[in-house]
Amino acid sequence: MNIAVCVKQIPDPATPYQLDGENHWVIRPNDQVLDDTDRSGVEIALQLAEATEGTVTLFSMSPSGSLQGIRQALAMGADKAVLIDDETLKGADALTTARVLAAAMTREGFDLVVAGTESTDGYSGVMPQMMSEILDVPCLSFARKVEAGDGSVTIERQTASGYNVVTAPVPALITVTAGIEPRYPTFKGIMQAKSKPVTTFTAADLGVDIESGQTIQSVNPVAARAGGSIVEDDGSAFEAIVELLEQVKVI
Amino acid sequence: MSSGISTWVFAEELEGKPSDGTLELISKARTFGDVSVFYVGAGSDEAWNALGGHGATAVHHLDPGDTLPSGPAAHALAALVTDADVVLFGAGNTDRDVAGRVAAKLGRPVVSNALDVTVDGGIAVHSEILGGTLGITTAITAEKPALVVTRPKAFTAEPTGGSTPPIEVVGLPDAGRANAASVIERHVEASDGPSLEEASVIVSGGRGLGAADKFEMIHELARLLGGAAGSTRAVVDAGWVPYSYQVGQTGKTVKPSVYIACGISGAMQHIVGMKGSATIIAINKDPDAPIFALADLGIVGDVHNVVPQLIEALKARS
Ligand SMILES: Cc1cc2nc3c(=O)[nH]c(=O)nc-3n(C[C@H](O)[C@H](O)[C@H](O)COP(=O)(O)OP(=O)(O)OC[C@H]3O[C@@H](n4cnc5c(N)ncnc54)[C@H](O)[C@@H]3O)c2cc1C
Ligand SMILES: Nc1ncnc2c1ncn2[C@@H]1O[C@H](COP(=O)(O)O)[C@@H](O)[C@H]1O
């Protein structure tokens, strides 16, 4: 099974994000990291490829920069990467991203597409579903467990009250939750990642027109909630909780 | 009331009824004008009454049976909303699937994580980005319909006492390969006590509890306070509790009177789901844990000491 995995490179979440003053877009440094959410997607793809003697191709739209994030995913074991890097895609919305990634996947071919449920920096949570429509495949979303067999894929789909088992023939797209524990890259994996093929396209190469139907009008800091009192526990801090619960009339 | 803005609300049935989220969206939408609801599920008179009773003026009903709803629902909805001004979706999994597919089908953007929508002088969406630290207003400049995915509890459900609206049955459309996924098993993970959305007290546990069996004290404390137990995603991912416990960006949004966070660091994705709580109490052994920045009362201590002591103290009172 040939598996296409969406991986997003994002600014390190441990550092505060900056927005550019004009368009209010997140400023993307040269060194971007692999979005943690996508580690689970890469993991699932590797497991399915191992089980079916398939291949794993990464697809990412972002300024390539130092390729740090992509190399992190290659180091986990993916075979190769396709990157769409294009100055004109700066600030692209989810639909443009979906069009670009879907065009690249169509060009490369796939049996199964794997994506995260939500990116850490953008969290629109709709990009993969848009891709599924453009690619004309079923979208099996919010998978916490995935199995692939004979031309089909079966998942446990998280629901508000539990989970459903959902199945579809391939080609199909799945989105995976973070519940799937990703592997750590091995030293060998890290070394090999340096020489794995990375192909780069522009939007024009893929024949995608860029249009945006939305503009950010204003950005304002949200007032932070004021903290209250801090009590160091000396064995009696529970009494402070009891007191507060009485005060707010919960007990 | 009618400003000539026509709004559609996407609704997926939850446990035989419209969800609270659906009723919240209808209540908001009716302030714009007429509200059509696209309802996915088995449907019932009780459901139609609830929709009408909150202001729905028409209901379109699709029963997908065992077909995974998102493909067919998106195709049917896309054909119905071409003249609509706004289509509102909740934050549920199927909501997002359908919103994404409709957007791609119609070539319209989706604005996600909406906390408010205004329709005067163009459609604009208010949301928060970067973990709720920045509020932004986004103008939708694309042709209608404007597609908006909202955060839970962004709006308040208020009954109007309206009557049952006309119900139009929508047949399963031929959506080609988008229809190819089917649901073969349904599992409900039962929980006791009040639901997270309704509880006035929530006791939540995080990875700081150390082990799955330690979650029992979270349940016990919640029971003693007549509340519900919640959790972070870290412990859901670890398999300690089902996903229905998860509070945060990709879980539930809660606004109880009291929220007690036990062994929770306070990652921004958790905070967006609980920062609306009236009183926040946090117990964490790390004095620098971000959760303390928003706690009304922060206890720097070990959950394995503080929580059992609190439980004993509450038991002694009752
Ligand atoms: C796209 C995306 C969506 C997400 N959605 C959600 C979501 O919906 N909800 C959510 O919760 N998270 C979500 N997360 C994950 C989030 O970023 C955090 O990883 C998660 O909230 C951390 O959970 P935690 O606080 O239980 O664990 P940790 O961050 O590991 O914190 C454990 C805390 O326990 C404390 N501790 C340890 N031992 C003790 C002890 N004995 N006594 C007292 N304190 C102790 C530690 O000091 C620490 O602060 C999301 C992440 C992403 C990227
Ligand atoms: N620029 C991108 N490149 C590759 N994958 C992406 C990109 N943006 C989003 N994705 C994928 O789509 C998922 C949902 O993203 P989002 O819609 O931004 O919340 C992510 O978890 C990724 O798997």
C-alpha cells in the first residue's frame, strides 16, 4: 500500500509565536519542527506500510527552511518527501493548502492518505476533509486505531460518546488522533534521513491558483485571567480548598 | 427579526436528540433571520420539537443509516445551501468533516474556532488564535455561503416555544466514492454522574496522577462534590479514561462553577476548554506550572497527599 502522509512543519511551540504586522500571519523561522500531531500519522503510516510492503511518502506545504521538521519525519522511517514551497503560498488558507497537497498527491499517486486531526499552530481542523473531497475519496476521521487489509482500511473512530468501527475500500483518507504512540527515530534513521529524496514543487508546477476568501481585520490580545492565591502545601493546604468550596457554596 | 439573512445549521444527532451545541447554534442563528436545520440521524418527534422550540423554521432530515454520514451529508448540504448566507457547524467530528467537504465542493473558505459571528455589513467571525492569547476578527470576502465552524458553548441555547417546523426528508445522495465508508459497529462508553457539560463542579485529572488506577480518587472527589470527572488529553491518550472525559481544544469546553485541576500542567490546549470556569482550583507540585496563572487558588503540593486529605475532610462533613 502506498501511503501519503501529511506532515506540517511549524515554529517550535516552546517559543512564543510572532505575527507579521501587515497580514497577521505567523512568522515562520528557518528552523521549523515537525508538528507533534503528525508524528502519530507517520507512525500509523509506517506500521501499515510495514504490514503491506508499501511505501510512505511525506507531503508538506511550507517554507522548506532547514528542512528540520521533514528530516524528523524521514528519520522515523518514511521513504521520501514531497514539499511545496512557494513564496505566494504565504498565509494560504486551509482550502488552498488542501488544493495544493491534493494536487501533489494526485501527481505522485497513493492508496491511502493519512493526516492529523488538527495542527498545533493553525488548528482549523478541516484541511484533510477538504482534501478528501478534492481527491474524491471517503474520509475516515478521528481514528484512534487503524488496520488495513486487502484493499480496505478499518478504523476506530472517536465519537462524543465512545467510538464507532468504520471501514472503507481504498483509496481513502484517514485522520488520526494523538492516541497512537509514535516511535523515536533511531541513530541509523537519523543518518539515513539526510540522504532520502525530497522533491520540491511550486503552486504553479501543480497548476493550483491561489485565492483567498478571507481577511483578518483586527488582532487584539485577550485579557488573561488574573491568578489568585498560591498556597505551599504543608499538610494542611486541603483546608484552603474546603474553605473556598464553602465560600462559593459548593459545600 | 428577519434581516433577510438566511442561515443553515448542521446538526448531527447525539443519543437520539439534537445536541446542546445544535440548540446553541439555532438560538444564535435566529437572531439573523430564518434558520434551516440540516439534521443527520434517525430523527424523532421529540427532536423536531426541540429544533422548532429553539427557533428552527425548517428542517431537512437525512438518515444515513450505516453509511458514514460525512460524505453523503456534505453532498446533500452543498446542493441545498447555494443561496444561503451563512452555514454554521459545531465543533463535533462529523461537523468538521462535513464543513471541510462542503467548502471544497463549493470552493469557499471555512473559518474555524468561531466564538462569535456578525452579519451586519458583511459577515465577520470572531475567534481566538495561538491558544486563546489573541482575539481576531476575520471578514469573509468570498461569495456566500459563509462557512463557519464554532467553538462549543460560544452561544447560549434559549427556547422560543416555537412549534414543530416542516420536515423535509433528504434522500441519500449519490456521492460516489465519498459514500464508500460504512459504520460497522457502534460503542457507547458509559459514564455515571452528571455530564461534563452540565456539571456545576468538575474535578479533572492529568498525567501528574502518575497511573491509571489513581484516577479513582478523581472519581471519588467528583462524586463527593456532586460533580463530574474530566481529564487532559495526555491521560486519554494513555488510555486511562475514555475520550468523553477530555476537556480542551479537541475535547469538551466546560464552564462549571468550580473546576479542580489535579496534576495538570495547564497547556494552552487544555486551558481553552476550561478557562471560562467561575472558580479554578489547581493542585500541582511544580510551582511554575502554567495552570497556576489562572487559578483562583493554587496548591503547590503532591496530588497523592492533597486529594486524599480533601476527600477525608469532605467525608467527615457529610
Ligand atoms: C492540536 C492539539 C490539540 C490538543 N488538545 C488537547 C485537549 O483538548 N485537551 C488537553 O488536555 N490537551 C490537549 N492537547 C495536549 C496538550 O498540549 C498537553 O499535552 C496536555 O494537556 C498535557 O496534559 P497533562 O497536563 O495531563 O500532562 P503534563 O503536561 O505532563 O502535566 C502533568 C503535570 O502534573 C504535575 N505533577 C506531576 N506529578 C505530580 C504530583 N505527584 N502531584 C501534583 N502534580 C504533579 C507536573 O508538574 C505537570 O505540571 C492538545 C495538543 C495539540 C497539539
Ligand atoms: N501545510 C501543511 N502541510 C502538510 N500537512 C498539513 C498542512 N496543514 C495541515 N496539514 C495536515 O492537516 C491536519 C489538520 O490541520 P489543520 O486543518 O491546520 O488543523 C494536520 O494535522 C496535518 O496533518
